[in-house]
Amino acid sequence: MKKFQKLKRVAAMVGVILLVGMYVTTLILAFSSSPQAQNLLMASIVCTVVIPVLIYAMELVARVLGPSDEEKDDNSAKNKKK
């Protein structure tokens, strides 16, 4: 269980770093005058919306596919009896 909690924290930190990087990239591209800047800016804006939505969707799927609270309680009670 603790291993799963550590994995969630690492995934959350990676997500935060990724989002901050996307915001910084969006800001830099907004002030850039490169010919490809507009296309890159639009891609960056789309990614700042899509990435959090995908993270939320993965969290929902993990919650649905993971063991329920009752199963966790049953397993922990069985382990304590042993």
C-alpha cells in the first residue's frame, strides 16, 4: 500500500512539472516572432488542457479498476489473523 502511495506522489510531481513546463513554453511562444510560433503556441495551449484531462481520466480508471474499500478491509483483516 505504501508503495502505491509513493507512486502516486511521484506521478503527481511529474504532472506538476509537466504542466509548469507547458505554461512556461506557452508564455515564451506567445512573445516569440518565429514563423512556427503560432502553431507551437496553439499546440502548447491544447496540451495545457489535454494533459490535466488525461491525468484525471487515468485517475478515474484506476479508481474503478482498483480494489474497493471493502476488499481492502477484508484483505487487511485476513492478514492480521495470520
